[in-house]
Amino acid sequence: MATAQLIVCATTARTPLFDGRLAPTDCCIVAVPTERPRVFKSTEMSWEDLVIAAAVYRAGTRAEA
């Protein structure tokens, strides 16, 4: 995993599959839940990641309403 450029996880798991700190900072992680695929690319700054994740969540919630 330390040299991965792409990590794809297709699962219905409700808990993390791996420690995200093990993935390289330039790695693209794709999570495919049961509803629809989502792509997350880290900014390498945790507070910015949180802001981006919150915005994506809010946009998805509005789209589903």
C-alpha cells in the first residue's frame, strides 16, 4: 500500500478497511458503497479535508432530498 497510486474499495463495510495514514499522499482513493461511487482526493491538510468532505456531504444530501 505504501507505493499505491490508486486504491479502490468496493464494500458494504461500516468500519474503515485500512488506516488511511498508510496510503501515500498522492494516492487516489475510490470508495464504492452500495448506493453510488464517490471519489475522495486528500488535500494533505486535515482541516481542508474536513471542509471538503462536509461540502460534498451537504451537496449529496441536498441532491437526495
